[in-house]
Amino acid sequence: MTKKIINLIIFICLAISLWFLNYEYPQDYFYKGFLTFLVIAIIYAVLKIGFEEVGVKQIKEPKSKYSFKKTISILFMIFVAAALVGIWIENTESIMLAYGLMAAGIVITLQDFFKNFVGGVTIFVTGIYKVGDRIELDNKVGDVIDIDIMYTTLMELRAWVAGDQATGRLIIIPNGYVLSGSIFNYTKDHNFIWDEIVLPITYDSDWKKAYNMIMKIVKLETSKVVQAADKSISKLGEKYYLTKRVAQPAIFMKLTDNWIEFYIRYTTEVRQRRALQDRLSRKLLKTIQAAPDIKIASTTLDITAFPEVKMQQA
């Protein structure tokens, strides 16, 4: 800040000096020089001292601060150039052409800035997501830990880590993405999702018994979640057009060439998906292993005979 104040004082002093020179020795060059440094001082005070300092205090994320400062610097140079053209060039057509080129330069240079700025305003106004939400955008999944006017910061989930668990890496995504990309919000207005476990059993197993055993375990383990999910779905239906959704667990069967597949569908809290899946998997495995007439299927090869190999001496 101190350095910027010194720069502003220098610009003002140069403007005053040229004004005195023009007053004592009237010259067009002195007068235009005075206007030049006066305009530079005004633009510098507004952009670099006023707008930049206020904006930087509102932005927490270092990358956003850097981008913001860089954008202000580019704007400063463009406005100064435009002012110099207006002061020093007397040909009207040349001035209009120069201003046109500068306007095009502003649009091209700041298109990402304005896009991110508008995206940030859109996020704050519409509440597409907020800090604490679990979202997916630009093929990245994470928990929102910060939103500023230019960028959204996520604590990354998945990637090389199995399940919905954090990697420890931060993802910084430009807010402009919300204007053209799809956003998946796992926790907006509703904190529950449906999940599935696929369990294959052999054809010689007692599939009816397996069905009843699995359903009993899943109902028992998800009973409290189902009650909370039913209430949440009812509230969701008051806000959106929502066809009837059932939070109760269900099992769907599929016959394949090798085994019978049970698709076990159940409701879980968003942040408990992996923990509940682990708990269900352990109990299902323990119960099925204790049942002699139910076997979990796997891909195996049964070799029933070996071909006869004849050796011939050369």
C-alpha cells in the first residue's frame, strides 16, 4: 500500500510540475503532459489503490488474489493507453479506431474474469451450492470449503481413493463453469442418496432363502435412515415436482449365464455411504457363509480332463 501511495504522489507531482510549466511557458506539449499524468493519477487511484485494495481484502484464496491483481493491472494499462490516445492523437478517425481496438482487447482479455465474476454472483444469488455441500462439477467431486467471487474451492473426494473419502487435495474451480456446465449437488435440500450392492449366488443355492435373509439384514441396518429419508423426501416434494420415491430397501434379481445376481438397493446418508456399504457387506458375508445351502458365485474354471499328449522322437 505504501508503495502505491508513493507512486500516486509521483504522478500528482509530475502533473503539477507540467501545469506550472505550461502556466509560465504555454506549450501544447506541457498541457498534454499535464493532462496525461493527471489522468494516470486518477486511474491509478481508482483502480490500483481503491478497487484493488478493497477487492484483495475480500478474497481469501491466494490464486484468486493473484488473478484479481493481474486483471486490475491489465485494466490499468488499457485505460491509460486509451487516455493517451485521446490526449495525444488529434485525428478523430484514428482515435475511434484505437478505441475500437482497445475495447476489443478489453473484451478478449477480461472475458474469463467477467465470466467467473458473473458465475460467482450467480452462485451467491441462486444458492446452487453453498459451503458445506458435497458437489460434482467439471468431473470433480468434493466438499465445498470456500466460495469467493472468482473461484470455488473443494476438498477432493474419490480420485485415486476408493469410496467417498477425501484425498487431501484441494480443487480450485473457476466460478464461470456454473454458467455452462452441469452441477451435481448431493446435499442441496436432501441429504440422502440410493446405493446398491451387487451380490452373485450360484444356481444351486436356495435363492428364496437368500432373498429373505438379505432383505432382513438390509431392513434392520437401514431402518433409521429410511425414516429420516422419508421425511426428507416429503419436504423435497413440497418444493419440487417430484414423483413418488420409496426409501425402503429393495432387491432386484438378474439371471446371467453363470449365476443369479441380487441387486440390493438401499438408502443412505450422503456422507455415510461407504461406512454403511461396509457394514452391510460384512453382515451379508457372515450370514451367507453360515448358510450351507447358499454359496456366493465367482468366476472359476473346472478342468474335467487333460488332452492326451504324444511325444515323438526326432
